[in-house]
Amino acid sequence: MRDRLILLPGWGLGVSPMEPLAAALQGLDAHLKVDIEPLPELDSRDLQDWLDELDERIPQDVWLGGWSLGGMLACELAARRGE
């Protein structure tokens, strides 16, 4: 069973707005580890470049979630990984 959730923030917001959500989710289950992964700082506008960067930084066996652009990237990364 997966015991880690990675949250990706929205465009231009940084990780701070996601911190209350991460804390609330962490409080629901003592075994769940919730982390917030900052979005890549890339000059590229190519979605595949962003996904490549996230795929390298985020472990394979985790739950993914996100807000706005972070949600879209989480969905695309999960689809890429076949989960």
C-alpha cells in the first residue's frame, strides 16, 4: 500500500498555499506522509520537459495530487507511468 502523497502546487503560487491542505491530510492518517513538490523552474514550455523533470524528482510508488497546473501535471505524470 502506498503511504506517501506528493502534492504539486498551481502556477506561480509556490508551496505555501498547499501547506494547510498537506497538514490536514497528514492529520487524517499517521502512516501517510504528505509532501509538496515545487514545480520545475524550466525555461521550456514543452509539457514533456516538465513531465521528464517531475518524473526524475518524484518517486515511483506514491500518490499524486495537485492544484490547477499541478493537478494537470499530476494527472499526466500518472498516465505516463501507467497508474
